[in-house]
Amino acid sequence: MSKSLKIAAIQTPLIWEDPQANREMLQQKIKEIEGVDLIVLPEMFTSGFTMNASAVAEDSNGKTLPWLKKLASQRNSAITGSVAFKEDGKYFNRMFFVTPSSEVFTYDKRHTFTLAGEDKVYTVGKEKTIVNYKGWALCLQVCYDLRFPVFARNVEDYDALIYVANWPNKRVNAWDVLLKARAIENMSYCIGVNRIGLDGNDFEYTGHSAIYDPLGATVVYSEQEETLYAELDKNLIEKYRNGLKFLSDRDAFTLLD
């Protein structure tokens, strides 16, 4: 169990619908990272946010999961991000969390983005995923999930939310505000990792990847291509939660679906 968690968040352009090229590009960036506990990649990091799932989705025999396992072992760091995945004839926007010992956790995006038709291509996830890693409880979320606070509500006393995204520049103000809000209302760190550049539909992405502390203060923030680094402090979470006790006053509810 560690009181600190060192994060590297890769904010990068993605090569449209080319998994091999994206793996090669990201591998070079990951090899430059030293001494962190967790590396966070954007949403659909092998393809960009595409509805052309049949062209890019992988199944259990795909190349990306073994690639993640190998890199996590080599760098002695967990790696997380989402990819288009096919299982039982259905497509999912699936977030993988792979530890250095090759333990694998998954989360299927709960809120598919109807404006882009994601709901017509990808099957929604049903389960919330909390990963326990190095004594930290980490809640996995994907992009559009950020707009729906009930599903993310901190009823498990997790320590950090992780959002991976392809969030376009035209709505990036909402990204900024909601990331900070999720940190404040859940008294947890909130990690948001977005891409930059243009995608195959000519949508522009300007990053704004950030980490906010449990009171919403900015730990790190960027609008350019780079790897962001931060060290999270569990003592800070305990100090605020024990001192302010805001979570003790949270509403009780049951999520029906």
C-alpha cells in the first residue's frame, strides 16, 4: 500500500483507424516514461473515436492486450485506456487496466454518445469498475460518462476517477468544468486524459488533459502534445475527508439500471 501514486498521462494525436501505427507511436512515448505507477492513454487509443468498429475492433485474439501486458511489465507500471473491442458478436468501447503482473481489469463504457451514433454501434456497459492497485481504489470511466454524475457517484469511497476521452474542442469548456466538478463532489482526485489533433471526421481536439485534487484545485493541465506527470497524495484525501466530512452527507440511492 502506497500513500502516493505517480501518474503519467499521454496527450497525443491519434492516427485514424490504424491500430498498428498507433501502437508503434504510443510505444515510443511509453518507453520514454520512467518511474511512474500508472500510465493513462486516451479513449480508443488504437483508432480514434470511430464508428467503423468492424474495421478496427479486436477480440480476445487481438494484438493490443498482449502489447499492453508486455509494456506494463517492461515499464513496471500499470497502463490504462480504451479500445474498440468485439465479444460475443457485440462491439464495446472497452477500457483496459493492465498491471505490471499482467492482471487485467475491464470497464465497458456505460454512456454511449448518441450524438455520434455510438449507441447504434457499441453495446453499453452495465457494471461500474473500481480497480484496487497499490492500495489505491481507482474508478474507470470513459468520455461521455463525464456528463452523468449519478453513475460516477463515490459510494465506494474510491480515491480517484479516471476519464479517458476523445472530447472535441467545440465542447471542451464542458470537459474542463465537469472534470473539476467530479473531483469536488466526490472528494477524490479526478484524472482526465484527452487527445489532440484532427480525426478522420475533421473534428478538432485540443487536449485540456488535467488532474484535479479532491477540492478541485489543478494539479496539472495541458493543451499541447506532451506527457503530463503528477504525484497523487492519499494523505491529502484523508485530510479533506476527515476534516470536512462532506461525503458523510451524500444522498443514499439505488441505481436501478
